[in-house]
Amino acid sequence: MRMLERLRVAAIEEESVTRAPCLAVRRLTLTDFRCYGQLRLETDGRPVVLTGANGAGKTNILEAISYLVPGRGLRRAKLSEAARDGATAWAVSATADVAGRDIEIGTGFRPESGIREKRIVKIDGDIVKNQNALGQCMSAQWLTPQMDRLFLEGAAGRRRFLDRLILGFDPDHAGPIAAYDHSLRSRAKLLRDGIRDAAWLAGIENSMASHGIAIAVRRRDAVERLLPFCAAPYGPFPGAEITLAGEIESWLADGPALAAEERMKARLAEARDADAEQGAASIGPHRSDFTVRHMSNGSEAARCSTGEQKALLIGLVLAAARLQARERGHMPLLLLDEIAAHLDRERLAALFDLLSEMGAQAWMTGTDARLFAAWGPRAQMFDVQNGKTLSTLLGEERDWKLGLI
């Protein structure tokens, strides 16, 4: 039996059918965030459906939740860009149920003269110095319409997608990524400015090699842990063969991490002139790619249909959520923006059933409430209107929106 087939069988045999404890946002409060001056939304832990016209503010709510975990948020925007028109600061706070324990989380931005943009983070009333602390108690995965082209565009988006999956079950992954990116930018600036101080550059390159190899090792380990969950099809969502491709990965396959680190230092030192001319480092984990292949038909994801690509993306997110439930004891929040795009009604209804079985609190958006009729009472539904009001859909109004009456 082929290795991938053995992994698939093992995943099916080992996966527990018991629902993991929930991770759920019970109360969400926004202040001067995007189109919202003030918003307070209460939920009961069920999945949440946000419907309304384009531009009403649905995605803004998902973006606010994405700031409750480490990183640059769902849109990867500058912090100052998230402030409402006319405001310079913003805040997002939540009461979250994390495996049966209530946690108060707050984050926001306030500009300070002469200081680069930095988020303020509070956990249970205490300010924490590093946003990475959020990853110890909160986690979220998301899909947006922009990610529908993930397999067709450059490798940078696929690396970010993989790193986001990893952060769900390995929150410490954020540390080496931030350190590597800082060193990468610092070296590029020195080379661009024509500074060739050997000791200065060597110090930065040592940091790049140390953190860069750490990132590659974590990615390789994560792909190995994810593989059996991705290889097994989940309902109508196909199994996927996932791999990492890159020069750093080939070094790690041939020898120990310390040898790869020394090799990367040497390559960086040799490539200073070429990298200065090119404007970017020619070696490092920022050059790697995350590749995906459809298990059933053997096609690379880029060659699959639009619907198959969306199904593969969803399958990868569900696989990461199931791995997280196994390793951390709770499902992540799932932020699914315009999730109905490129999914037929049967596959969409099957997704709702799977999310319900998993016990995940999914936050979903769409313009047509009728697309979410299959949820029935398993989800809370809210109508978003002009970025100012949220009304809970109940009774006849809810049934009318869903096309039931």
C-alpha cells in the first residue's frame, strides 16, 4: 500500500468522532473600527451567519475577529487603515469561551509620534507586550474571496496560507517568522543603501539563517502532521497531497538543520552583491512554495476547476482544524467570507453539516440569506445594514429571508 494511502487509512481509523470543546466568541465589541463607530454583538456560541448587501460591513466584522489572533489580520492592512473615517484609533474586544473558560481579550491601535505602528493587546485586563500571546488562547482560520486564486498566483500567498494553518496548532511559529522578516528587511536596506560593513551584515545574516531554518523546520514538521488529515477526503471535500518545495527544504532532506543553517549563512554572504542588484535575498524560506495536488484525480491544484480549487481550500482548512482539535483540545474559529462562491448547494449544505459535527464556531458572510437555509436553527443569523445596525433574524422575518415562507 502506498505511503499516502496508509496515511489516509490511519487518519480515518484514528480520528475521534467526539466533538472537541468549543472556541467561541460570545460577545464582540467594535469601537471606531472600519465602518463601525460602536457595535456590540452577542452570540450564544452557535455558528454565525452575517447577511446583507455588498458594502454593508459584513467582512469588517470578520476582519475585527481576525485581530484577536496574532498577525496582520484578514486583509493584511496597515493598522491605521482599520480606523473609521475621522478616527485615528480603534479597538476590538471580545469575551471568548475557550474550552469552557471565559477569557476577556482586547486589541487596538493608537498612533504614537515617532513609533512604528504597533497593536495594543490586553488579555484578562492585563496589557501584554507581544501580540503572539494571543495565540496561546485564541486561534482562527479564514477563507476570503481573494484566496480563490491562491493556486494560480505567486508562492507568497501560499506560504502565508500555510503559515496561518500552522499558527492554529503551533502558535510559537509566529516568533521566528516575525524575526526573520525583520532581518530580511534590515539586510535589504543595508544593501540598498550601499552599506557593506562585514560585521553588521554577518550579524543580520546569522539571524536570518537561524530563524529561516527554524521556519523551514517548523513548516516541514507541520506538513508531516497535516498530511494524514489532508489526504483523507472529508465529506465532498477531496483529499489533498501537500508538499513543500524549495532549496532550503532540499538541504533539510539531505542533512541536519545545523548544517543547513551554516550553508545558508555562507550563501547569503556570497550573494550580497547580486542581492543588492536584485533588491531581494536569493535564498531563504521566503523562496519556498507550498504545493497541493488533488488526491482523487492526481491533478495539481492549479490545473483543477474553480470549484475543485475552492473545495481543496476548504478541505485544507478543515484538516488543519481537525489537527488543532487533536493537538490543542479545541477547534479554531473559522472565518468564511462569501463562502458560497463557487460551491453548489449540495456541497454548501454538506459543509454546514460538517461544521456542525465538528462543533466549530464558523462566522460566514453572504449577500443572499437563502443560501444558508440548510443551517436551520443550528446557526444564528444577523442582517447587516449600512455598517450601522445589526438585527437578529428571528421568526417570520428569518423564514422570509431564507425563502421558507
